[in-house]
Amino acid sequence: MLEDHDRVLEVGTGTGSTAARLSWRVGERNVISVEVDAELSEQAGKTLAAAGYAPRLGPQ
């Protein structure tokens, strides 16, 4: 169970939906999401930004 201000490493950013939920729950500064597909990571970054979230994403 996630607690406020927990730090989370997500492997496989995909569309960014889970990273957005995690950012909402624990704060975007506490979320690192890694995606090996650079194009998918870039698109997830755009989607997250449009939703108002900016977790750390990599690689881009």
C-alpha cells in the first residue's frame, strides 16, 4: 500500500496512465518511470504534461 511521500520506481511507462496515478498519490517528485522504447516514453511525457504531471521519465 502506498503512503504519502513514498518513492516509486515504475518499470514500463507505457501510455503514462499509471505514472499519472502515482504522481497524484505520492507526488510527481517521488515517481520515476522508465520506458525502454524512446518513442513511447516521449509520447507518455507529452500525455503526462497535458494532464498536468511531470514525474521523472527515462530514457528520453
